[in-house]
Amino acid sequence: MVWQDVVIMAACFGFAFALIPSIKGIQKPARASCLLTIILLTAIGICFGTLNLWLSLAAQITVIIAWCILLVQRRV
């Protein structure tokens, strides 16, 4: 395990945690913003996987799921 993997993992979980107020709140980001963010985060996650940064990838998936929740909430 490299230290960069742990740092990136912590930052990604921090980003996921920061989205909780948006998930619980009334106001949601625009659909286009959610979708573009999901696409770009997925590209970054693929990079983490190819670099064998598995902790970072797992945390990135958590952030992607949070953005997917916001996207679904926006559509409802």
C-alpha cells in the first residue's frame, strides 16, 4: 500500500461526506452538472484501478454513487 492511495482515499471519502447535505437538502445541482461529474469521476476511477490504487478506487466509487443519487433525485 502506498501512502498516496491512503491520502486520495481520505480525500474522496471527504468529498462523499461533503455531498450529504446536498443529498438531504431540497436544492439539487443541475442534471448536466451531475452527469458530467459522474463521467469525469468514472474516468478518474478507471485511472486509479489501472494504477492499482484500490482504496482510492473504492472511495471514488462512493463519490460516484453519491452523485448518482443526486442525479436521480434531480429527475424526480
